[in-house]
Amino acid sequence: MGIVKRFVAGAVCPRCAQMDTIRVYRNQIREYRECVRCDYRDGQNLDGSPEAVSELQTRVNQPSATNASGAKIAPVTVQPVKFDPNPNSNSNSNSNDEDK
């Protein structure tokens, strides 16, 4: 006998938010749910034990490069900006004030 998949009345898919598209089935260890519209799938252990979940990779938890002394080397992504003020901007504003 194959796996029996049953629809859950009133259940809403967490991904596509469509109602009555979720069906559930189980094997000896886990229970699964899936959406027939968007192919969303997830599962949980029948005994309630937690699953091994790996941490999401972010820039904070990535290994960083170190130098010979063991100090962290930060990647250089900043570029200096040279700012030259306009020398005529002050003289123009003063001349406009004098004309008034």
C-alpha cells in the first residue's frame, strides 16, 4: 500500500497564502505537508524531537582572514573622496547681497 496523502480543510499555505491547497502525509518517523499549488514542502518529527538546523550564513558568522599575529584583517571596501569646494560660491553670494 502506498502513502496516503490527505488535504487539510481550511489550511493556508505559508508561501502562496492559498487556502485548501495543503495536503499532509507521514511515514514511520516524520509527518510532511506540501502545497499542490506552489510546491511548498516541510516536515516535522512525529516524536516532537527538534531537527538539526544549520545556521543561516551571514557576513557576521563567516570566518574572517587573519594575519600572522592572529589579528583579523578587514577587507578594504572604502574609497577616499576628494572634495574641492567651489571658490566662486562665496563671492557670488556676496555679490548678490550687494546688488539688493
